[in-house]
Amino acid sequence: MFPEQVQFNANKWLRATGDLADVVLTSRIRLARNLQDVPFTRWALPDDLASVTARFRRVASGTAELAGMAVIDFPRLDALEKEFLCERHLISREFVEGKKESLLTLNSDETISIMVNEEDHLRIQAIRSGVDLQAAWEELNAIDDVLEKGMRFAFDERWGYLTACPTNIGTGMRCSVMLHLPGMVLTQRIDKVLSAAAQLNLAVRGFFGEGSENTGNLFQISNQITLGATEEELIQKIANIAEQIAKDERRVQRELRKHAARLIEDRVWRAYGLLTNARLLTSREVLENLSDIRLGISLGLVEHVDFRTCNEILFYAQPAHLQRMAGQPMEASDRDAFRADYVRRNLTKENP
Amino acid sequence: MFPEQVQFNANKWLRATGDLADVVLTSRIRLARNLQDVPFTRWALPDDLASVTARFRRVASGTAELAGMAVIDFPRLDALEKEFLCERHLISREFVEGKKESLLTLNSDETISIMVNEEDHLRIQAIRSGVDLQAAWEELNAIDDVLEKGMRFAFDERWGYLTACPTNIGTGMRCSVMLHLPGMVLTQRIDKVLSAAAQLNLAVRGFFGEGSENTGNLFQISNQITLGATEEELIQKIANIAEQIAKDERRVQRELRKHAARLIEDRVWRAYGLLTNARLLTSREVLENLSDIRLGISLGLVEHVDFRTCNEILFYAQPAHLQRMAGQPMEASDRDAFRADYVRRNLTKENP
């Protein structure tokens, strides 16, 4: 059971506020931190892990910034609750599958989440709607400062923060934006965007993280290099690139509207027709067709649906979200029926 | 230009009246007749053909049964008008492509059409909605009698009516029903139906006639044998079989509703969503998805659309029908857009 502080109903990071929110769904930053005097999680003994969670609990309860947050004994959550958090991008797949003593801390807005005893002792994440990296960073930085005051982090003068995996060393920071790029995909310019990102040492992933394809034309772009630049520089770089790609995407969408109006309108309304009429829908169908509806909103074709609704459906149509909504576990075919009902209810004009 | 008598707006044979009209769209009977003293059309000289049309005109204008009908100098129709008549199943493909002197006679309801100088000198057709072969036969028979009084037909005491193709010899009659069998196709029982028809010496064709597949789950079943039985016997045979198949189809549909409700509902509403939202639709898409909507009407799922509307869309969404509706020739992509608008306007709830 989740504690009272977190009800997962604010959806603040899904509200399609923030800059360029038509293209940039979310901005995320996470920091990797480890205690100086405890082996990394993978090699830690049970007592070591218990000491990490105990010290985290003490610091969390003793500081104003963290006192209001829920501290959850993670292994006691049931499988559905864990999956729900993972679908929500509040925790990692690795954390779900971990068997060790661990904690999850969340604020009520879900804009801050802290995993204790993931690959690193601490993984601190801030998530925001649209391009909003600066604000995310300020919130994250303040929490990092508070935590650092209470528990000494492994830090090397030359290398910076030390992490379990060398790819995180230095700032320990991974900064990412989730972009919706239907125009780039439709006009086959996406490969250019992706290779430009690669040249800038940025990693590109799908909606479901590493290894996932570009289902629904969603792309997560993040820094691969954590070393040799300040946090502010890394953030600025991602923010600049997100802004550049988003503006290019807008331009391409306008061109499509101008030069292929009929095909685009047909595509958008077919997607709308499917999602508002099907009685069985898979996750993939929702993801793919929601992409066309977002495009339709951008182009002013679909007027009664907004980006916030699309963002919410994107997350809530996932299996664990649906089962939580239904209040019970469901088999795949029942989920498909429940998903179709949920999506239809939220997209149809009669029922905004 | 078509004469004033025929406006093609009654659609009497598309009204889904008549027995079993949920499954049986139309009943058709046609008679093949030839003048005794003129070579068959294929071998006839221009003067021969002119003599056939002249004699037909004379008889037509001199009898009450035919006097009200339009007699059209067929070669003077433009290509779109010819195609329109062919799509409407009032004339044959062969007649469209013929270059010779020919006439087409139609009553204002389009329930009677007479081709002069098709493969046979006369092809007289009656078309009705639902299973209504007896009434079609009575109307057709009366016209045949009138014509026979005015022009002597080639008739042999032993063989019956002589025709250009031996497959029509005897009664010269082809009697057919167009069946919509989505339940049989979905449950893969259609092969049994078709092989049973073949054993009874019946021919099965698609909506577009010989060689066409079963697009839209539509099947035309007709007698292959024209010899050795009376017209009444042939008609009764087709009527019995149509009734038997239609009742089996209804039963199968009820089973589907009972045992696969979700899948069927999903199928029906997806089709509805597509046809009421797409901005570009091909003929084939209309045919295929209309089939699911008809099934939805049969099962009580789609309540605001009726079979008559489906029948009309089936015919009016064809290329020449659309162009006639638009009042101008259109290229394929413009037709797809016009078709989508037409179909959407006629199927959506808001605009019954």
C-alpha cells in the first residue's frame, strides 16, 4: 500500500505546462550519489544496505525539505505497485527487480523521487512538464545539498562524484527530455536528428527506455557524458538541443500541413476514429494512435482534446496504471477492454 | 445525358425491403432472347443490328407495359454514364464495352432494364430488394410476353430459347441473389456453403461479378443450368437456397454475438470509427468496413444506421456514382476524399 502523502493524482509533471510542451513532454534530471564509507550496492552486505537506509531515513526526517515526503519501504510494495511506479518513470526497471533492502521517497507532486539502494546508494530524480530543466535542477540541487550535509558522499577531487558504473562518474548527472517527433518521422528526417544527437554525445531511447523502439514517435534524449563539464553546462546543452529540435519539429509539422494536408488530416482522424470506437485496445495501439492525435492538436485539427489529456492517457493506458484504476489485477484481454473504455471516455467530444 | 424518365433517385431495389433483407441484398432475374430471323449480335451486320433496335423501338412504343420506360441510345451515353449503369448492376460489363448499335430501356424504378444488342439481342432484367424472386419473375414474364408478341424469338421445340452462348439455352434465364455472409466468413464456414452451392450446380461470384473475390463478404449465387427445368422450378430452387443460407447466417451471427461478443463489438466499432473519421477512403475500404457495420446492425449494436443506408452507400461510394454525385469527373485521390465525405455524412449519428 502506498502511504497517504502520495495519491498519484496531481499529475503535475503531465500537465503539458512548461516551454514547448507540444513537443517536449517531460524534462528529467537524476543524480547518482554514494556514501563514502559503504560499498556500492552490488557489493554491499545486508548490514551495509541497512545502514544506508537507516541514515537516509534519519536525514530525511530531520530536514524541512524532505520531511513532507513519503518514505516507502520499497520491497513491501506489491508487484503491481512497483510496476505502476516504473510505468510512471518514477523508478527504474532495475529498482523494480532488485531484491535488496531499499527505500523510495516521493513528494506529493511526484516531481521528486529518491531511490535508495538502486545501483547507486542514492538516485535522486526531478521530473517536470515541458522544457523546464532549470527549475528541475534548482529543486534537485537543493535536495542534494541537504542530503550531502547529512551523509558524506563519495567524492574525488579529480573525478568528482564516484558511482557504481563509470559512465556516471563526475557530476553523476543524467539529464533527459522526452520529445514527440511525428513530423520528423513522417518526413523521414528523424535519422538526421538522431545522428546529430549522436555526434553531440547524446543518447537516444524510446518511451520505454533503453532498447525500446520509437513507438509513438517518442524519443528520450539524454547526456552520455557526465564528466568534464559542470551540471549547469550539461543542462544548458540538453535544453538548447531540446529547443532546437522542438522548433524544427514545429516547422516540419507546418510544412506537412501545407503540402500534405489531406493525407495528414486522414491520418489524424483515422487515429481518432480508432481510439474513440475500438472496444479492445493494446498499449501499442494507444501509443501509436495517440501520436497522430497529438499531431492533430498541434495542427489545429483536433480542437476538443488537449496535450495534457494525451500525456495522461499515454501513462494511464499502461497495464499497471489500468489495473490500479480498476482496483484489481486483470488479464490481458480484460485490460484491453478496460483500456479501450478508458481511452474512449477521455477522448470523445461528448465527454471531455 | 439520361432522359427525364430515369433520375436514379428512387433506389427502390436498394431499400432493404423484401424477405430476409438483412442478409439478401437483392434478387435478380434476367432473360436472354434473340430474334429468329437475325444473326446473333456477334455475327450480325450493322443493318441487322439496326433492324433489331428498330423493331424493339416499335414494340416498346406500341405497348402499355413498355411505353412509360426510357429508351436510351446507348452508344451516345458518355463513359461515366455507362460506368454508372454498370456499377448499378443495370447493365453488363460487356455491354459497356460494346461498340455496336445498342439500346438500353429502363423503367423509372430501375426494377426493369432491357439491353438491346448485348451478347443476345435482348437481355431483360428485373431487380428487387431482398428475396423477392416471385414478384420479379411475374413482372419480367409479363414484359417477355409483350415483347414476344411483337418480335418472334428464336425458339426450338426441343431446346427452348436459343442463345448466343450455349450456357444460356433453354429458359435463357439467370436467376441470382446477392448475399451478405460475414458470419459464415468469420467462422470459416463459408467454404462449406460454397461447396454446397457448387454441388447444386450454382455459380458463386463476388460483388463485382465473375472473377471478383468475396470483398465485403458479398456473394452472388445464381443458377448455372438453364435447361431441363421450368423457370418456376429454377426460381424456387434459388429462393429456397437463399432462404436456407440466410437463416444459417442469422444463426451463426447470433452464435458470434454470444460466444465472441467483445471481439465482434470491437470489430464493428472499429469499422464504424474508420468510416466516420477517415478523410480518404478507397472503394475497397468502404466495402470491407460496411460489411462489419451491417453485421453490427444485425446484432443490434449499431442502432442509428439501417440496412437501406448501407445498401445505398455500397452502390453510391463507387467511382462513377461519386462522380455523378459531384457533377464532374474526378481523379482517384479527389474521389477518395469525396467518398470519405459522403460516407461520413451518411453514417454519423449527428447527421442521420
